[in-house]
Amino acid sequence: MRQPSKRLNHLSADIFSEMDARKREVAKTRTVYDLSIGSPDQQPDEKLLQTLIHAIWQPNSFRYPLSEGTAAFREEVARWYQYRFGVELAPDGEVHSLMGSQDGLAHFALAWTDPGDIVLVPDPGYPIYEGSLHLAGAVPYRMPLRAENEFLPKLTDIPEEIAARATFMILNYPNNPVSAVATLAFFEEVVAFAKRFDIIVVHDLAYSEMVFDGYQAPSFLQVPGAKEVGIEFNSFSKSFNMAGCRIAYVVGNADIIKPLAIVKSNIDYGVFLPVQQMAIEALRKDRESGGENTVAPVYQERRDVLLGALAKAGWSIPSPKATMFVWAAVPNGWTSREFAFALLEQAGVVVVPGSAFGEEGEGYVRIALVQPPEILLEAVAAIDQSGILRMKTSV
């Protein structure tokens, strides 16, 4: 029998499949608290659901949509970017709809790289960043994200010969998995670096609205000159509990977006029209409410409950300013993989080992805030009762 493409050998499904298999086995004998996958557990706002239902019944709702998104959708994205970030966008050319930001990121490498081209990627990083490159035949150059550098890549550490050959770089702030944030000063460095080496900047801003303690995440495009060198992806999945709807968008430099649009026009027909209408209402409602996003407070409360309880149990973890994740250093004596599997088998708590996101993720686990506070407290109680935080093991 013929074998599948060798490209699949580079896609990071193994650890997630193994975790899922072990989770199902453990669930046969005990309660399992799944804090692994970052899938929102809340419903969209009722007004958004009503908008979707109403739109479904409108004439022509089930026709093929335009790949780039309706004019109304692109115009509302442009209005929201002006309102939220003070960034001006041309709805025609500088805004394009996507069937999820992961979809757009996966296709971007196909649009902009040839086999053997180098791309700068964060390590640790969201799996599709490297996965998209392997599918396109491009080569990742990993930029380490380390605590001593506030989980920002040190651009000066990238060899000039690598930077000169790189086609684009991927950044992601607020960051998944490490939950770090970036400043406009950092993005100014990025713009200067990109201009010096003629590198496209691809910024993933999927967690822009999942921010805590009064923090406001900036857009990369706020920096003067950013639109000359880059684009930005954003999504409705996390900010508006619309993960299953599969809608997002890319904004920024029209010449950078155009090749991606060509790839997508050959692959899909765009986002279901009623879902686009739902997304329009989400952005409009956010603008009219003055940015009082109802999702962020839910996750801020969960963060506080989880970290407070874990600290009492003996596991102190820095409090993130954003995202739906906690990036936690494992206790001394454990590898990230060993600790994640021990948590599952001894406490029934599912987290993702940091090594699943890259070599620099070793020594950490990612905890997703995808359960209500009372369930998080039960999960911490199970961890505490297992005694795992008081154990040591040789690495």
C-alpha cells in the first residue's frame, strides 16, 4: 500500500493524540478535568445568536459568498480597527475575510514561500506556524522565547545571513502558549528589522480582546511604517466565543494580502454569509458598548481563582495579562511531558506539556482556563490531594 506524504511527519499531532488516548483511559475510572485545548466553553452573546438566526432566513443566505468577505464585513472590520487601535484600513484590499486565523496562517506560507525558503518562527509557538511551513516545503528558523527576555525574541541574536534569506517572520502577542504580551516599542524594533532585511511581518493578534487588569493589547499596525512591511491576523473565536463559526480576517499591506487571497480563491468560497453578519454585529456591538467585552472578565476571574488555589497548594505561577492560558513552570525534577502525564494519571487533570510547542517549551506546561471557577477549584484540589507537587523525580 502506498504511504502518505512525508509532510505529515513534521505535523505535531502525536503528543495531542497520546494525551487524548490517555485521557479517555483515565476517564474510565475517575473524574477528568480537561484544561488542555483552548476551546471556549461559553456561548456567544444572545444578540449575536439572534443575528445569526435572522440572517439564516434571509433570501440568498445560502449562495456562495465572496472569498474576500462581503463589503459590509470588510467595512465593519475597518471601522473597528479605527475605533480599537486608531489604525486606518481600506476595506478594499487591506481587509480580507478568513475561515479562521489558523486557516489564513496555514495558507500564507503557500502564497509566499517556495521549497527551501527560510521563515522566522517563535519557539515555543502555536503548532500551525511551523506546520504551515512544512506543508509548503519552507524551512523554519526558530526564535527562542525565554523568560529572561520576557518571552520576546531577541532580534539581534538572529544571524544576519539568516535574516537576509528569511521571507517572513511570525509573531504572536498576546502569545499562545506563553501568555506573554508585547509593547509598541518592541514592534518598532520589529519594523526596523523587517525594513533592514526586507522581511514580511505576520502578526497573529487572535487574543487582542482577552486581556486583564486594565491592560490593552496593541496592534502591530499602530507602529509607523508597519503597514509597509506586514499584516495582522485577528479572529472572532476567542474574543466573541465564536470558535465553531470559523471566521477571522487578515488586515494590513494589500500587496502582501493579495497572494494569500489568490491561494484562498482556489481553495474555498469564503465564509457562510449569516456567520459574516453575526461577526459584523459582534464588532458593531463592541464599538457601541465602548469596548466592554464580556469575555475577558470571565477569564480574568478564572485566572485569579486558579492561580490563587494553586499558590495555596504550593505551585506559584506568574499571573498573565492576557489570553486564556497559564504558562506554568513545572516543579523541580520533572520534564514537561512527565509532569503532564503524571498530572493526568494521578490527579485526573489534563494540561499540555510545553515541549509540544517547541524545544523552548521544555520545563513548562500550558493550562487552559476553559472550565468555570468551581471546576477549576476541584481540579486544584485533585492536584493537591495527589501529592504530585511534593514529589520529585529524576530527569
